[in-house]
Amino acid sequence: MAEKIRVIIADDHRMVRKSIIEFLKKESDIEIVGEAVDGKETFEEAGVLHPDVIVMDISMPKMNGIEASQKITKDFPEIHIVAFSMYADKQIIKKALAAGALGFVPKDSSIDCLIEAIHSVNQGKIYLGGEIAKMMEEDSGDFAGMGRSKETGLITKDEKVIIQLLSDKHSVDAISEKLNIPVDELRKQLVQIMNKFEIKSLGDLIEYAMWEKITV
């Protein structure tokens, strides 16, 4: 039997927090190990409970979700974060990902979207659902109308190494250690690579890289 994904829910709104917990309790492979009402408490619980995933509200008192994510990914890089916010504008998303979150889910998304995000980040995959992925396209990286095969020239040598390691089934944490790149910096690089190809998951990136012969 596979181990359950251990999750902390961090949100300062009690009704939102309890609602998410009730839904997630129905998932056989997810275990709620804690809940927090602000960023400071979230950071403290991360150090004590060592969850696999934290669902992190961005707007919280004492320490907001961005600050908490930065501290947690620095001190506990093995913990993966899903940013959860009612504000899904581009700048907020960029800040969340730069702070170390692997996923971003707007609060008006379905519970299925949140569940998918939890599973994805637990596997070290970046999760940017639907419209979020489109929003995160770099202003200078709009490749509409271009042949995807031409886009491979935009990949640097270092990025090719990262993609190859992903294709060889190395996790984000393992790649970070192997290349001596901080986990948060590696996550930023992966988001940039995915934006280049308008791809929203690492699985899709690996498949595309094989198709375009970026990897061997």
C-alpha cells in the first residue's frame, strides 16, 4: 500500500480551511496532519510535522504566504507547496513561484483541481492549471504561430541537462543535489523552461522533449 501524502492546510479563514480539510479527508491517499491560521504558525508546523505538501494561502496575517513559502523552502526543501489564493493575477503567481511554490491554484477552482495539484507537487512536478499556464507566458516568449521544432534552439545547454535528468526519472530534489543548484532556483528554471513551450507539467515537458529529440 502506497504511503499517504501528508498535508498541512494553511488559511486564515476558518470556514475555507475546514471545508478543504473535509473534502481532502475523503481522499484515500491524502492525510491531513495539521492546519495553520497564519504564516508564522505554518512555518512552525512545517518544522515539527514535516509534511509532504502544504496548501498555502497567500494572504495571511503575521507572515504572509509568500514569506512563509520562502522560509519553508529554504529550511525544508523536501516540503512542496501549493500556493492557494483568491488573487490569480500574474504578479502574485510570479511571486509565489519565485518564493518556492511548485503549484498555484486559484480559490475559485474545483476541489479536483486542488487534489491534482497536491498529487503533482508531491511528485516534484510544477502545477499551473489551465488559464494560469497561459498567464505565465513570458512577454517576450509568445511563440504563437512558430513551429515548435524551431523553439528548441531557445533551450540553453544547462537547460538541456536539466531536461535530460528529468527524462532519466530524477526528481527535482535529486537534480538539485546532482547539479548543486538550490531547489528554489531549480524550480524557477523549470518554470522558465515550461513557459518557453507553453507546457504546464513536467510530464508534458519530458514527453515533448523526447518528441523533439531534445533528450536522448
